[in-house]
Amino acid sequence: MPGFITHYLLGQKTLEELDSNQVSNAISNHPNVFSLGTQGPDLFLYYPGCFLPGKLKGLGSRMHREHTGEYLLTCIREIQKENDPKKKEIFLANVSGILCHYKMDTICHPYIYAKSNYVQFQEQQKPHYTPYHCTLETYIDHKLCVHYLDQLPGRFHANEVIHLSKAEREAIGERLAPCLNRTYFNSHSVINTAMVCDAISKMELELKLLSDPNGWKRKLAKIIEQRILGYPLLSCLIPTDKVPENKDYLNLAHHKWHSPWEEEVRKESFLDLFEKSKEDTLAILHLLNEYLEDPDSYFPLSLAIPDISYNSGLPLEEND
């Protein structure tokens, strides 16, 4: 899945600098729960149930562009409703990871859209933009895996870092389901605990199936796609150990670029944006810990989690 490693790494780098407190203790006790959380709404972006006709269709996409801050704050308030200390700790670890995803997407996604020629696709009304978006994210996964872990993606077992116990899956599902229902389905019981647990299990399975240490899955997918579709569909989702070296995917040379939704000319590298994502996440997790210790400190936390688009990073009323 494109972006998985990048989101995972942001979580790990954030944890390295997180003060010892209730949040960090929960993450340390449930590291895989936290890593799952760092994938944010992508849990439902690739969930088969969200592709089928029905109320769940497109949920993952909606979560990237609708009620974004509202959903996160609903999850945060839900933490305080859990009376079982163990379950509360599990859900806290998961929500902490989701906050990582929120900051990374809202800060880094404009770069991805800029560098994958989103504007040209829109202006020329070309179809099939998403595979090029995913390809760039897969290449960035490769670069960051080498940069931070000193290993190739083929040796990184993504499915293992989100493998949860049944108790962990159920603790997440019991709290995440009502948050989703309240935020996206007007409090109707569209999603239940079993569905969330199934989405978690399916993501782990999908990551295992996409693992391609020898590179043959990606090659085969490309051949089939070229002959049948004429554009990438599955291959762009598969991690790769080989990336074309003719482009500066991380913009380490600091060339000019700009968000498709803003005119400001920017020069940040992806590593700069990664660092900003980490610093902003640390600030939010600090506020989260303060809220857990003193519920009266909710207001500053709520200000730090506005309704902004995961795609453009702008307020939803200015959203793409």
C-alpha cells in the first residue's frame, strides 16, 4: 500500500521524541496498535466492504475530505468514556497513531499532488490520475525506508507491524465504530465492532499479499496492466526495491513547487515536510496528554485539530 512505510516511520520518529507520559506509555504497551493508527483512514480506503454498493462505499475517501477534525475530536472524547483501563490504553494508542496520519497527510499531501502532476491531469481532463499519485508515494516509501531504516522495502514486513491480538482489535472496534457512526452516518448503526475488526484483519492480509521481496509480483502486475488496461492499477500499490533514479523524489535539491490549491511558491524537501509533521504531531500529542490529565484543557486541543482537508491541507470550506 502506498505511503504505509512513510506513515509508519513518522509514528516511530515521533515516539522517539515523545515525553514519558500517559500517551507514550499506551503506545509503548501497544506498539502495533499505534502503528495501525498511523495508517489513519487508509484502513477503510482499501477495505473491500467500502468498494461495494451501500452506505460504506467510499468511506475511506470521505474521511480524507469530510468532518476531519470533528471525527478526530469525537475519537478523543471517546477515550474518556472507556472505563476498562486496558481497553482505554489500547484505544488511546490507536487514536494517537491516527493523529500522526492527520498531520502527515495535511502537511505532505500538497507536495504529493504537486509532484504527481495533479494540475495537468485536471486541466487536460486526463483519466487515471490516482495510479501516478500512488506510484510517487511508493517511491517515497522506498527512499524513506532506506534513509531511516537502512533497508529496502522488500525486507520490511508491513503486515507484522500492525498484527494485533483479538482483544486489541475488539477494543479498537468497540470505540471506533460509534465514532464513525456519529460522524459519518448521523448516528445510525451502519458500522459495528465486527466490521472494524474485519477491516483491521483485511488490511494485515492485504499487506502480506502485496509483500514482494523478489519483485516478481510487481513485474507481473505491470505486464498484465499494460496489455489489458494501458495504465498502472495494482502495481503502483506494491512496494518496490527498485526506483528509477532519474528524478529527485524527495526534492533534496529544493526545486520550486506549489500546491495545486495555493499560489505560494515553495521549496521544501519531503524531509522538511516530514520533520514539520513530526513536530506538529508532538505538539498535538502533548495537548492530548494534558486533556487526559485535565478534561478542562479540551479547548486548546480542539483548536489544534481543525476541519481541514487531508488532500489540500486547507479548511474544508476551501477544500478541493
